[in-house]
Amino acid sequence: MKKFDSDTLYYFHQGELVDAYQHFGAHLVKNNQGEVQGTRFTVYAPHAKAVSVIGEFNDYQAWIHQLTKIDSAGIWRIEIPENLEWKSYKYHIETYDGRTLYKSDPYAFFSAERPDTVSKVYDIDGYEWHDESYYQNVQAPYTRPVNIYEVHLGSWMQKPDGSFHTYSELVDLLIPYAKEHGYTHIEVLPVVEHPLDQSWGYQGTGYYSATARYGVPKDFMYFIDKCHQEGLGVILDWVPGHICKDAHGLYMFDGQPLYEYRDPFIRENVGWGTANLDLGRHETRSFLISNALFWMKYFHVDGFRVDAVSNIIYYLGNSQHGVNEGGIDFLRKLSHRVFAENDKALLIAEDSTAYPKVTHPVEHGGLGFNYKWNMGWMNDTLKYFAKDPIHRKYHHSELTFSLHYAFFENFVLPLSHDEFVHTKRALVDKMPGDYWQKFANARAYLGYFYTHPGKKLLFMGQEFGQMHEWKDYTELDWHLLKYPMHDAFHRFNRDFKWLVQQEKALHEKDHDPDGFAWIDADNNEQSVISYVRFAENRNNHLVIVLNLTPNVHHHFEIGVPMPGKYIEILNSDAAKYGGSNIYNGLPLNTINEGRHGYEQKIALTLSPLSVTVLKWSD
């Protein structure tokens, strides 16, 4: 706990305090020998008439421990000469208009498990980390493989009685699974404390509290520590734009808008039932930027997927309401602080707008993210693949349009939770055709996903062909792996993710137009596309061909970049993946004749509803 001096007050009120969690909230006061001498509570409530801390240590009586206002801008403090670790508490706030509010601590390090809404005194210090080797070897993401597994911890896998696994228990379940299946990162849906399971953490009340649903904060540190020891990065889904409106949370914290906008039109997010935070307000910035750095410093997270960036760029997420300059400035300051803390961090914008330079550096006029979700690719390709193959030739541009802008930003291709809930159906179920065709289409779709420029994010359950959309109240349908088609689909995804890791052509130049070239983008009549992915060494390249109809094509000719031979290293129609086992078994020798603008060509067999990956060899 740091000293709360005039400089601290100044920086807090200027929006520049980057360790606000060291000054606000509940802290154990220790002497030089580390012995606890008392507990200090500090809260920001400028509109309050009086503030008390109530808890199990004073029978929730407000008159016993009243806070003192320590500055004119509304910071209140008390030090109680007792060790109150693990004790529950709330702030009792009296307003000038006669109301009494009972609020959880915005800076609490721990909270009681729902449905209780109290905060708990918790010593956040003292965890002993063992991830030094990970930090010594971790590389910047741009030229390395990034395969992100998006996970909701409560419904990934549950105990037989339907209860949640703890952070510590997930160490032995989730980490080996993610590592075996070729993921490089685990992205967890928000783990900030939140009152309603069905909000998935997106309507938070405790931004500094790792949710008690799965254990205590140091258990979550242990989980991340173990991920790092196994070479896995951890990304947090983070929601700086809007807050839960439950009475005990940040909303109207001291009886008036404090962290949120005063103007009800831009404050009230009616569609989500949330309130938008005022990101131009200095104290809100100190709260949020400190929060991001808190997760990095104390939990060693590798970055953030920032939720609903469009709702930050534009008021209410609508360009017709105007650009939110306060939000833009906040994002730029956030970027500066995050990358100053870890220059290899991932800062990913979930943004559906066409706002320019989202992933460009601030000094070049950008917002400062280093990645953005490519939601245009996701929407276009899912629409295309949902169509019966007989109609696909009329919608060919939906398949190829993304390459017109694929290198304007640094993109992550997201197949995220939002696409597999609320009647949108699971990935395999979105596909047309009978049972076999659904899986064949899904394999071809994921083949395009894995070989398209950009980093990759896949939501849990889609890797083994979950047939029902995500049910947040129960675990994934793991029993499906007993069925051969699901087991084969699982194997296909695992093998392709490892291919992305092993083949430099599939990750080294994800953001460089020199790493991609069409062979034939215009064969809409047959619904076939072909292209090349190049590594830095252009001799190291892969040829990818997708056949998106049930027709088999023999002696199908395409141009290729170099003379030699092309070896099929993956075919989604292989029997081990649940396909019909039509494939190219022998190396395909080039023919010295021009085709598709290249001087060489090959003739191959295209299996039905498939992706074929060929590697050049001399």
C-alpha cells in the first residue's frame, strides 16, 4: 500500500494515476516485519454527505466506523486497528437528498460469491510466480502463430453435480487440453466479479475482483502461472465501456453519475441494460487504466480483448451520434500504458466499425491496438457457407471480398461465442446439407479460417462439432466425442492448428500482403478458390485449394509459383477426418505450361466440399 499524498491526488484527478488500486479499496496495513497492524479503507464518493464502512466486524452498524473526507474532491478514508482479512464489508453512503446506499467496493480485490454482493478484505500480495522462462522466451505476436481458444470457464467443463471447477482444478483439465490441441493462448470471458451468471461477466460490478465462482484470486494467479509454464498465453476479455446497473455496483455510486455519463441519452445502453462509462472523465480513466495494469502486474495476463470498441468510438456505438473524442483519447492512453508495461502484449479490439487505423500506432494517427477482430470476414463467410452449394456461385464475392482489406489492419479472425448463441446455432449446425455434408462443409470452412491471413480465435466446443448452440448454464457436450464423426472433426481441428504452428507460411506474414497471392479467385461457376501463402523465404510456401461443392474434380489444373513438386500435407476429405477419402496420394509434379499467370501448373484431384493444402518441394 502506497502513501496517499498530494501527487497521488493530483494524478488521480488528472486521469493519470496508473496504480489507483494501491491507494483505494481495502488494504492491510503492515509494519516493517510484515505483521498486520490494521486495515485501511479508501473510497471516492464526491457527492456523498457521509460514508461509513459496514461489515461483519461491526455487525453492519454504520455509526461505528465512519470515514473522513481527506480532500475537497471527495476521497474518504478510515484506518481500523484490526486485521480484517477475509472479512465482508460494504460502504454505507448517505446522500444529501436523504437516501442511503449500500455499495460494494469498486477497488475490492475479492468479493463474496453470488448471490451475496459484499466485498471481502483480501491480501493481494505474496503470490510466488514461476513463469520466468516464459517471459524470457515469449515473442511479439506479429510473425508467430496465434491460435486463441476462447473459453467461458464455468461452462467449458463442469463437475458431475453441475457445479463449477475451480481455477486450480482447471489447471489439470483445461491447460493440457489447450496445449495438446495446438492453441497458443487461452482467452477467458470476463472473470471480473458479476452478479448474474448469464451475463458471462460482461456486466461487471467488481473490476478488481477475480470472480469467486471459481476460487480466490491467488488461485487464478496459479492458473495463469501454470499456463505460462506450459507456454500458453492468457488473454482477458475486458469491458471498459459499460457497467452493470445493479444497486450495489458502480452505477450512481454516490447517488449521482460518477463513473458514467451525466447525460442520460448517452449513458443508458438500453439494448444491453447497462450504463456507459464516461471515458473522458479523469477519475474514470484512472480507475480503468489502473485496472488493466493491475491484471498485468498481479495476474501476469498477456493482454486484453477489449469488448464493444464501437460503443467507445461512437456514442452508443452509432456513427450518427458522433465520434466520442473522450473515448478515442482513452483508448490511445490505454495503449500507451499497456505497451509500456509489456511491449509484447496483445491488445485486441472487438470492433465492427470501419473507423480507420484501429491497429496503427498512436504516433501515426491510430488508436494504438495491435489487433482488431475481422468481423467482416466472419459475417461474409458464415453467410456464404450457410447457402446450399448449388447457390454459392451467385455469392462468390462473399467468400473472396475480405482479401480486398485483409492487410489494412492487423486482424484476428474471430469465431467467437456471440456467433453460437441466441438462436444463431453452432458452427456445424449452420452448414447446409445432410449429416455428412454439414461436417464436410464445416471442415472446409475451418480450412479457409486456418489458411486465411490473420491470427485465429475459436470458441470452445466448435472444435469437436458441438451441434447445439452454447448453453452457458451447462458444460459442453463432451459426450459427442464418443461418436466417430465428432471425434474425426476434433482430430481435423487439432491437426490444422498444429499445421498453423509448424508451417511458417501460415503465420509468418499474416499482416503482409507479400505473404498472400491468389491463384484463382474468380472461379464462381465451380465454386473453387485457390491461393498461395508465403513465408518470409518465398521458397517456403503452401498452395491451398477449396472446392465448395459436392462435385469431385479430376485433373483439375491450377497455376503454381515454382517448378518442382507439390505434396499434399492435409486434405479435409481424408477418412481420418470423416471424409470420403478422395485425395492426392503421390507428389504432384509441375508441368512446364502457363496457367493463372504462373509459368508452371499442376493437375490435382479435388475432393468434395474440401480444403487441400499442398507444400512445394524441389
